Amino acid sequence: MNGQQQGGALADWAVPPELAADIAGRFIVETVAAAGVAGVVVGLSGGIDSAVSAALAARVLGAPRVLAIFLPYETSAPTSLTDARAVAEALGVRLETLEITPIVDAFLQRIPNAGRVRRGNVMARVRMTVLYDLSAREKALVLGTGNRSEILLGYTTLHGDAACGLNPLGSLYKTEVRRLAAFLGLPKAVLHKPPSADLWVGQADEDELGFTYAEVDSLLHCMVDEGLGARQLAALGFAPSLVEKVRARVKATAFKRRLPPVAPLPGRASPEDTNLP
């Protein structure tokens, strides 16, 4: 199939990991320098995305300028801490642990009937609140960990894992992040770990989405990056049902990829469009 990954081979559209590492590294250095801060703070979950972001930062800034934070809830998988520690040790970065259960439960007791998605969103936003507080303490930027697949699919929590001061992975699809993780020499336990936000017991990203990242990344590239329509995608072998499901999801979650809309007034540029001479 044109442009898709076969047998684990690198897709013809994929960014080579060495190039991705160089571009992301320069981006981190330039962004941190422009902000005039000491370094970065990153939430290290034990998953592959946060591990890659931390590794990229340690590679270009030096390990002393990267602070990793593990923020478990009482239902977090025990392997999450084990894997976060393995990554921190491999990179030589500082690792602090702050249990968020008391903070989260203080709020969740007010909404005892909330479903697991609402509860998960509270956890994600509490984690980001902690990260931003520690970034103020460290005079550092919060390092983002979201990949392009999650961003396009809206598989993020606004003001939670979607919030950050800079994101070196936002243009890389999940399958590209996996390649980059191997290139950076991250621990094998992280490389082969099923994707999960670890917000409740047994959570798995691909189960929730209804498709695998290997399936959807090529489709997203063809649909978004190449701008191919339904007929062209069908000719490439993509199932129409998957195309429609993914297209609907990308459209429905567009608001997550934009700043909040501001009511316009005559003669006043939108705040995000303001350019000073």
C-alpha cells in the first residue's frame, strides 16, 4: 500500500529519526534560550512519549537542566514508576515524585457519580497544575509530550496533557516517536509498552480509539499532510469506514488545536495575530 508501513519498515513519508532528533533538539535549545529560562520540567509518566521528550531535552540541554516529575494517582500501574525511574536513570536527569491522589480526591468527592473520562480529565489537569507550579519554582518551561497523532485525533485533555511551554513531538506521528525512541536508546520496557494515559486500571489508548496507531498514522498523513479525499484514500486501500471515523474525529476536535476564539471588534486585530513593528 502506497506510503504505509509494511512489516515494521520505515514508511516512505516518515521523518528519519536522526533528522527528527536534530530538528527537535535545535527547537528545544532555541525556545529555552529565547525564554531566558534555566531549563525544562517534564511529567515523566513511564510511557514512550514523555521518555522521548525528556531524552531530547537532556541530549541538547544537558541532564542537569531537565527535571522529571512522576505524578501517580492511586490507580496508576506499578510499572509506571518502575519505567519512569529507568528512563530517568538512563538519562541522568533528576526525578521527583508527587502523589496526586489527595489533591484529585479532594475534588472528586464533590462529583461522586462522574464517569471515568471526567475523572481522568481532573487527573490530567491536576498533573499540569503541579508541573506549572514546579516550572515556576525551577524557572523553567513545561516540556510537552503530545505527539501529532494524539493532537490531530483530539486524544488530549485541554489544559491537561495538551498544555505546555514547548512541544518537540507535536509534528511527529506516534510511529515516528517509536522510531525516535529506539534511536535515542531508551529502555526496552518503554519501547515496547502499549500506549496508555494510565488514568484508570487497564486503560489502553488503542482500545479507546478503536484502531491502532500503525493503522491511523499513514491515514492521517495522507488525509491531512497530502490532502487526499475519500476516493483517493479508498484507492490506496484505506477502509471507507476508518476514513470516515478518523475524518469525523479530526473535525470534531479542531477546537482543541486552536486558541479560544475572541469576539472581533472593528479596527482591532485578534490577539494571536498581533505583530509589533
